[in-house]
Amino acid sequence: MRVAVLNGVNLDVLGRRSPEHYGGLTLAELESRIYAWSKELECTTRCRQTNHEGQFVEWCHDALDWADGVILNPGAWSHYSYAIRDAVELFTIPVLEVHLSNIKEREEWRRQSVVSDLATKVIFGKGPDGYREALAFLAENAKAGEAGAEAPPPEETS
């Protein structure tokens, strides 16, 4: 299972930005955990982060050629970027949308995502563990696919 983990705008300042919402973990620490979890789950993972919307779109396009699953946290772009939505719409593989904070209990404008309806699963409010849940879902889905089982329907968890 090859997984693209795409983190968007302002996630590079994790550890310095609103710890009450995002926790105290830095992006480097989060990525270290993701790589450790990936190894445990026998996944090969590539983590990327950018503050440039076009770069995020290009990474989505790149993942079309190699990834078996995508975990994305577009950050604030989740709420308004139709360019990212259009890029995500191209995927024919499982896409999981992850948010560290509980976006449903935050400002009104953060409660809507333009990519959620394209996601196989949406995970929010679980901090870094949301990424582990996403990786585990992809790993389990891959094993189920190998056994010929159908993938579960889209769902949302908090």
C-alpha cells in the first residue's frame, strides 16, 4: 500500500499555532509518527506539506501515478479551494480527509469542506491519531481488496 499524505496551508507551523486546536506537535514530529505508523501497517508513505495551492494540486496529480491511497489535510483550503476539489475529484483510489481539530465545533466558515463529499472517509478532532486511523483504514481496505471484499461506504468520524 503506497500512501500520499498531503498537508496544506499553515501546517508547517504546527507546534506554534493555536495549540488548543492543533496540539503541541510540530510537523516534523507528526511526520515521524506517520512514518512509524506506516511501517507498523506495512505501508510506504510519502509526506508532503506546502503553503502554495498550485503545488498541492500538482502533488495530487503526481499521486495519480503512484499512490494506492491518499490522506489529505488541505487546511483552510478545505473550505474554499475548488482547484483542490477538482484535483481530488480525479482520484479513483481511496481518499481520506483528516483535520487535527474538530472543525464541526469551530467557526462557522470552518464547518464546511468542499472536498468532504469526495472523500472515502472524513476524520476530524482526533489530533495526530486521526492520521493513524486514516492509515489503518487504508491498510485494512487494501487487505479487504486483496481478499475480494467490497470497500465500505463513505463515512465521517470525530
